[in-house]
Amino acid sequence: DRVLVDFVETQIAEADADGAIAVVLQLNSPGVVVSEDRFEDLLDAVEASAVPVDVWVGPSGSQATGDATALLAAARTVGLSPNSRVEITRELLGDATLDGDAAVGDKVGAEEAVELGLVDNDAPTIGEFTLGLDGVESEVVENEDGDSERRPVTQVRFGQLPLAGQLMHTVASPPVAYLLFAIGLALIVFELFTAGVGIAGMVGAGSLVLGAYGLAELPTNPLAVALIVLGLFGYAVDVQTGVPRVWTGIGTVAFAIGSLTLYGDGVSMSWVPLLAGIGGMLLAMVGGMPAMVRTRFSTPTIGREWMIGETGAAVGAIDPDGIVTVRDAPWRAHTNRATPIAAGEAVRVTAIDGLVLEVEPLEGAAVDYRERRSAD
């Protein structure tokens, strides 16, 4: 992605300025998500670098496939760790010919890759790969166990993405971008039904921004993004009613199709994030959200006169606004007196303005009209 491309170009420039004898890149990539022109600029920088650039595909289990193999073709020396795989491309083959059953597009292991001339060696670690590079001096020393091992005399310096770069690189991975985007939308919908702006809303907004950045970096299908948003809208419609209905089905189908078709150009996700996203969203919107809404608005007489005269308690100081609990349900409240109400003090509802209760302290308050009527 762009973060790694910029990082590699910066490292090559710094190595040239410091008089390094080689730059070694550790690669594990299924492809390229930057534009073709941007990737060509990176390849040109590798080929034109005064400091030789070498690539080691590792650790064990890594891969170099898709357009990422072009980086191997541009490098001076290429190593492949055991149990790692590289894709056969015309660019890597050069003038060599394929023997046996191997064909362009196949993915081969270290031993076969060396035989085909796709890579130079099958070094198991990046340390052994570095020791075999031209210009790297080494010496044989005895370790603590009494065995002999070869260590570099040439100074080796390791570089990695800074913390912010690591974050953005992680966010730009397909499963992380998808889950962050979905979680962000879900938390914002949750916050809309809690009649306020709290931690869920802030976390949701942050997740949505990071997820949107990741989707922008990847080959994303805009229609699939629209279907995911439509899915959340469908869920929200039925969450408001408290009962799963037609819109829940529409939301589930739209969200599932959007999730399955979110990426293109060879970028895909495994079943694990897809199951977590689709199953988690369905469980949250069908099971969790309706229960939360019923609890939040458990009093069925919003805006009715029946609420007037109910008693409760102040959660915090009301001066003049705050939160009270009436029948174990939290409500925003406003005092109708100039004197503030302390936290924990008993209150009585005197009026309702939308979703805001007008309250007064119970002690010293006027006698409720229902109590007067009962006395009469």
C-alpha cells in the first residue's frame, strides 16, 4: 500500500545517504493495492538505486504473488524461506523455460523456485540470507553452547514502520478495514437510539473514519459499500419498532451481499472476518439493539400526562440540566426552579418537553394534583 511504498523509498534514500552496502527487504505480500504508476515508481527506485536492493520472502509460510513478484524481478538477490511460496511469472522467468508440470501462474516452494531460477537461494532466516550477500563480512565465533556459528562483522541496522505507519498499514488490510467500517456504522446506529452522544458514538466515529481510509486504499466496490450502508438502515428501521420485520430481512441480505462483494482485483477475505461481520451484525441488531431500546424507553407513556407526578432520583446534579431515573429508566431532565437539585435527591416530574422531563425536588414540592384529588 502507499504507506509501505513511501517507507521503502525513504529507506533506500537513507541507505544511499549513509553509504550502506545493501538494503534488504523482508517481503510477505499477496499483491499490490497502489496504482500501477505508483508501483512503477517504486520499481524504478529499486532498479536505479546506487545501493543494491535485495529481497527475502519470509518468514516461513510467507508468499510473493500477484504484482508483488515484480519487486523480486527488480532486486539484485532474492531469497525464499522454506514453506514459503512464490508465483511463477514471465518477468521472473526471464529467458528460462519451464520444465515438467510447472506453468505460469503456479505457486512453488523454495526448492522448486531455486531450480527454476525464480530466486537465488532458499535461506531459512533473514540473518542467513544477509550473511550470503556480496560485500557483507562475517566471522565464525563460538556461542554459549560451545557450537560454532557465523555472525556478521558488517554492521546491520533494522528499520520498521513508525507507530502511525503501522496503524495505517494495518487498517488498510482487507479484513480490518471491513470490520472497522461495519463496527463504526453499528455503533453510530446504537448511539442514535440512546438519545445522546457518548463513548459508543465517539468510538464508532473513529472506527468509521479508519475503516473508510482502509477501504479507500483497497480496490473496493462502491455498490458493495452502499449495500452495507443500506443493510444498517434496514436494521435501524426495525430496531425502532422493537420487532424484526421485513426491513430486518432486507438489511441482512443487503449487508451479506455487500460483505461478500466488497473487494475486487484479486483482493479477498477469509471466511473468519466475513462470519464475524455478518453473524455479529445480525446478532447485535436482532438480539441486542431491540432489547437495549426497550430498556432505554421502557416507560410506554412518552409525552403523556401519566408521566406527570411520577417520582425518581437525580443521577447527577441538575443545574439546570442533568439526568434522572424514573422507573429505572434514565431521562434527560431540566429543573423548573431556580434552585439546583443535588445528585441522589428525590425528584418529581412536573411536565414533559419532548424527551426532556421537567422536574422539581420532591421535598418541599407542591402536592401532586392526583394526591389532592384522592384527599378530596
